Amino acid sequence: MVESARRFTPEEYLDLEADAEFRSHYDAGIITPKPGGTVNHNRICGNCLCLLSLALKGQDYEVFAIDLKLWIPKHQKFRYSNLMVIAGEPEFYKDYKTAISNPQIIIEVLPETFEQENKFNLYKSISTLQEYLSIDQNRIAIDHFYKTQPKHWQIDQFDEQDTEIQLRSVDVKLAIADLYDKVQF
């Protein structure tokens, strides 16, 4: 999809995106291309998907990866987050089964070229969000944001491979060595 000065409705964006060869972001009417992934990006996403899916098996949670859009109503934006954990059933933007609006946990692997947008500031406006992990693909560096009470967030930062991240909204520990398995710096 080519960047355009024309403003699109959310529904027009979703309809265009359904047939698009490349994925794009939506910013209050403006459509912009989404950068592509790397081998490290894919390895970390795959590791996260596997670890979370196994840890949450048999519980009332579901892990979604890569191809679903996230609707951020306060900012009128759609984003492709790398992984989302949903409690219960997913809630969709209108009747579009490709856009979720109720993540409890969002995990992002930072792109090779850092995007200027601070995704956490966007994501924290989602009422169901309890945790956000930002994972660097070029070095061991993870920021774990978690809600301690309404509108209050805390951050834990990790930069050592032999530690674990305790997720707060689900009873799951993620070993950093497992998240970075087979990743080459």
C-alpha cells in the first residue's frame, strides 16, 4: 500500500488491508507502510508464542501472533503488535475479525530501525491492557511495563540472559534465555 494524503475511515483501511500485499498501520485516517521483519525478530516472536502458548494451555487465555491488528480507540489507530494475550473471548473492532480491541498483554519485538512512535504510550490507553513487554532484537534488553493500579504503571528492565520475567496478570515466568533462543547478535 502506498502512503497517501487522502484520509481513510477505519472500515476502508480494514477492507484495503484484507487484500494488501504488504501490511500497513492506520493513524486517524492516514495509512503508512509497516516495516518488515528480520530473522532475529521472527525467532523471538516464535519463542514467545511457543512459551506463552504452552504456559497458558488449558487456561482461559489465548495467544495471538503477528497477523491480527490491534485497535486503539483513544488514538484512532490500528497497529500490528507481535503478540497479544487475550483473557476470555476476543473483542473485535465492529464485525472485522482481523482487529482485536481487548488485549491483556502485548509483546513487541523492536524493529531493526527503531520507530519514533512510543508504542507504550499508545497501548496504555487500552482499558484491558495489564502488561507490555518491549524486546530488543539486537541485544538482550527487555522493558516490562505492568499496571499496578489504574493509570499507574511500573517498569522492570532486564539485560541479563540468566534471569526470568514474572508476568503479573498471569502466572507465567519467562526465562530470558528461552526468549532469545537461537538469536544471533
